[in-house]
Amino acid sequence: MSESARAAASGAEGAGSARPGRDDDARRGVFARIALFVRQVVAELKKVVRPTRSELMTYTTVVLVFVAVVMAFVTVLDLGIGTLVGWVFGG
């Protein structure tokens, strides 16, 4: 086992505080934290890969077919249970 793995396993790193980076957050002002959050959001949005038109059409078709199948299943189940209840209770 390497030395860094032992230190991580024993919890030696970051054992001084319950939340790492807490002191750093306390020193920053409200607006600095908001600005940091916005910068992080923009950085994450730059990583997003947009689907091509053909991929988008494929995904849309798959979702619509799945929804239609689930609707058909629920409809058949509802009609079956309704018929069964009508037969049992004489409706």
C-alpha cells in the first residue's frame, strides 16, 4: 500500500476540519461566492455537447414510442381492473 493510500485510508488528510475549504469560504464575501458560482456554472455549460439533428430526432422518437407503450399498458390495465370490479360488485 502506498503512503498516500494509507493517509487517505486513515483519514489523515483533511482531518482538521469537518468541511474542507470552510475557512476559505468564510473569508470570501457574498458577491465573491456568487461570482465563483456563476463562473463554475459557465465552465460546466461549456462542457455540454449538443446532439445533432439526427440524434435529436432519434431521441424524440424513442421517447414518444415509450410514452405511447406505457399509455397503452395503463389503459389496458385500467380497463381490465374496471371490468373485474364491475364483474365482482355487479356494476
